[in-house]
Amino acid sequence: MFRRRPALPPFPPDAVLVGGAARDLLRGETPNDYDWAASDPAQAARWLAGETGTAFPLDEVRNHWRAIVNGVQHDVVPLPGDLEGELLRRDFTVNALALDAAGRVTDPSGGLRDLKRRSLRLVSEQNLRDDPLRLLRAVRLATTLNFKLEPQTQAAVQRLAEEGLPLPASERIGAELNALLMSENAAAGVLLLRELGLLSLYLPELLEGAGVIQGGFHHLDVLEHNIEALHQLLARAPDADLALRWATLLHDIGKPRTLGVNPATGRATYYGHAEVGAEMTAEMLIRLKQPRALTERVAKLVRAHMVHLPAAEREARRFVHRRREVLPDLLRLMLADREASRGPMSTPATRHAYELGFERVLAALEDQPPAAAPLLTGREIMALLNLESGPKVGEAVRALAEAEALGDVRNAEEARAFLESVTSDAG
């Protein structure tokens, strides 16, 4: 059943809503952005902008315009002479809808029926061929709308994935994957990517974990464990941001490439997988044209996810000092990783020890605010230790910062004594 339809927004003269905006209104949701077709796009964009918004051309040759009103995006394109024909060139029937100011619906492909069925059905296979990104969009829409892929549509996506259509631009792939990961059903979406044969096209490194059995504490192969960890994260932290979702999905991505065997026990080993995984993660996100800040944060989380939790208060203070920039997200990732394992070696005692480690870190994080300013500047340290500019100065700065975080030094005088003693011991 549909929810009560939200009130229609004001319509520019001679304009209709098309695509996802019409779909969302018809299913009882307020759109996040709006796509319009108007007889005069420039006039419509300026009308939408009014006195408080802004309107500007996106493509003057094609007469495409955009208006931003109270942070909401409105894109306006020319109204085609054959509206039904234009809608029939779209990807899925639920997107091949138009809605006018009177509430009348143009529906040439049965999209309203599919909305009621919560079914995602292609308009035509040729439309998917025309833009290969639509294969990925099928999974993103099924995931974010919580719709089922209609059987013929699913078969067509699988067939075209195997056929090897040209890959879309990396930016477009990255945007679709980000939207999928931000869904509450993100883990199910990744499973659907695998089922349809799309994981090998867009995230082939993740697929390397399929069939890599871990044993011991783990009860899933590496791929399934990564996906289950994402599920566990969102069950506990539905507000997790994009960086944490990416890091959780990719946290063990380095395991297949570091797989070894302990000759004494015969068990699989993955020495260095966190470091290798961090490098792979950065390469993947760079390939997908993700922002630098996001890429760096995800890689740092992946690199740190195997760190041991502290067993004492002093260790907890060191833990917080060294990893403050990725806390508390690192704890959320580590918990999701553990809960995704649930193997036969997991016991109430080990769970309790893990909980205590978390509590120590959270307590230290709360009690240990970031230092407002260093007790000694780099120049003061150079003068004190008679050092030239170079790596040793950085080492001294880091050692002093950690000593302050641990409570070993509290003022400049103690800082000087600490550095002199460390230098003396090293000598």
C-alpha cells in the first residue's frame, strides 16, 4: 500500500515532474531533489528560484537548467513533444512516470502497477544497453527502495553483466556505490551485486575473498565475512557515515593476498593483511574517484582494525592518543568484525574481555581531551637537545606528546626533563 501522497510542490508554468521525483511522490515520499520538464527551462528555473534561490544553466546548448532553493536541487530540461516516447527511453518503469500540476500521471509502461507491487522492472533491455550504469542502478534502486527485481529484469542484468558491456565512468560508479552503501539494506545490496555478477565488474578486489575459508574463530569465507560485518555494523550503528561503511565492508580485503599456512599448526595465516588491505582500499577508492579525505579515513580504519584492545588504563590512554583521529569509529568497526565472526572459539569469557577493552577505551577517550598546545615547540626541542631539523625532531615531538597523554609529564619543566632522560637513555 502507498502512504498518503505528500502535497504537490508548486509547479512552474507548463512543467511536469518526471522520473524519480514523480516516483517518490506517488509512493508517498518527499523527493530529495526534483527533475522537471518544461516548455521554457530557463523561465521555469528562475520561477523555481524565486527571490531566495539561485538559477543557472547547466548546458546552454541543450537548454538544461538548475535551480537551488533552500538547499534543494531542481533540474529542468526541455519538455519533449512526445512525452510518452521520452519516458519509454528510461531505465525502469517506476522511473518512467510524469506528474503534472493537476495530479495527472503519464504512465506508458505500467510503472504505477509496479510501484504497488514494489517491483523493479526494466522498460526494455535495449535501454540498459544504452547506458551500462543502469545495471548497477538496478541494484541500487532495489536496495534503497526495498523493491524486488522482476525475474526478467534480473535475468537481463545477469546476462548483460556476463556479456561485458563497457564500464561507465568511474565517478558514476562511485556515486551509485555510495548511494547503495548509505542504504539501511546495504549488506543485502552487496549480496545482490554478487548474485547478479556485478561485483566482479565494480569491486573485483572484494570478490577475491569468495571461497577463502578462514576457520577457527570465523565461520564464513572472507567475502561473506566482510558483508556480514557491514550488516552487523548497521544493526548497531544505523547512523554510521560513508567512511565507516566502506571501511567495514573492506576491512579484511587484504586477506586473500596475504594467505599463508602456519607449518606448526597447519592453520591459515594472514600476516600483514590490515596493511595490505589499507593499500588496496586506497587504490580502489581512488579508482572510484572518491574524495581524498574519505579515502584516507577509510584506509586508516582498515589499517587499524586489527589492533589489540587495551588490558589496563595506561594502555587505554596510549590507545586513545595514537588512534584518536579514527575513534570512536574504529571501535564500531572492531565490534562489527567480531560479531560477524561468531565462530566456535567465541565464548562468554572472550566477549566479556572484549567489552572491558571497549569500556577502557571509551573512558580514556572521555577523560583525555586533545591537548590544546604542545608543552614544547619543535624549535624549543631542537635547542634543548641540540638537534638539526630532521626525523629525530619528529620522534621527540611524538614521544613527548604520548608522555603527556599518558600523564607522565604535565608542564614544560617536566617535558624538558623527560626529553633529556630519553636522550640520555638512548645514548
